Amino acid sequence: MNYWLMKSEPSVYGIADLKRDRQTIWDGVRNYQARNFMRSMQVGDRAFFYHSNTTPPGIVGMMQVVETNVIDPTQFDPQSEYYDAKSKPDSPRWQTVRLEFEKEFAEIFTLDLLRQQFTPDELWVVRQGNRLSVMPVEEAIALRILSQVQAI
DNA sequence: GCCAACGTTGGC
DNA sequence: GCCAACGTTGGC
């Protein structure tokens, strides 16, 4: 079982949306490194839900991977902003995962707090200029974060 | 809204 | 295969 961190802008899709939907396909990722991490995910892995582009940014909850190697349907949808004309149905470029809501934190674990507790080597999200939207989190780091939060 | 960081594209 | 131009991310 591995831990991950996945970013989303709450104005696009936030923890409240996942709580309502219970499950979601994590679509729209168009970065190869992020995609490769999602390809390596396994059922039962847990992921921190990170709110980006908001005040303050930070981790707001936990999700669980319930299905792997999901073809991102938006790549074939010309109406979607994530449409990829170069991706063909017989060899899709973009795979993702299905995630299930696990819990929402009583309080956001802010980026500022993460910076105070972890070095950029320990936790990639605190690296300056990091634009990666899916990244691994070491178990020891994940457990330190989880020991400091309460679920709603 | 600004802009630094940085990934991608495409001409050569 | 280099790299300038361009587009996007995301903190502030």
C-alpha cells in the first residue's frame, strides 16, 4: 500500500464534490510524470487530496484508489477541454484511477504548515515551483501528517 | 492579477 | 537533438 498526493483546484473539483459523489475518475491530467505515477497506483493505495490555487492551499482529506488503469474518457471528447486529438482509442495516452472518498479533515493542513515540518526532499509538494499534480508520499511522512489531523 | 518556474512544441 | 518561444501551473 502506497501513499500519494493529488492536487485539484476546489473551484474545479474539491473535497466537497468528492464527498457528495463518493467516487470519481481523476480525469484531465495531461502531464506524463503525473500519468506515470497514476499508472503505478494499486487498488487500496491512499491519496491526500490537496487543494491548489486557493487560500490557503493545503491538504484537506483522504481518498482511496478503488480502480486502476482507467482510460480517461475526456481525451476522446472533442467538447472537453482535456480533449487530445493525438490520442487514439486503440492506444490511449492517458490512464487514470477511480478514487473513493475516505475522509475530510476537520481543518486544512496548510502548505505553510507542511513547509514548517518537512523538507523539499521529504515531501515534493513543498518544493519551490513544483507543478506536478500527482506525486508519491513516503509512508513515514504520510503517517506523521495523519497523526496530526482529525476527520470531520 | 502578477509572474517565476517549468513542461511542451516545433523550427532548424 | 537543441533550444527559443510559448503556454500553463499555482503561490502569493
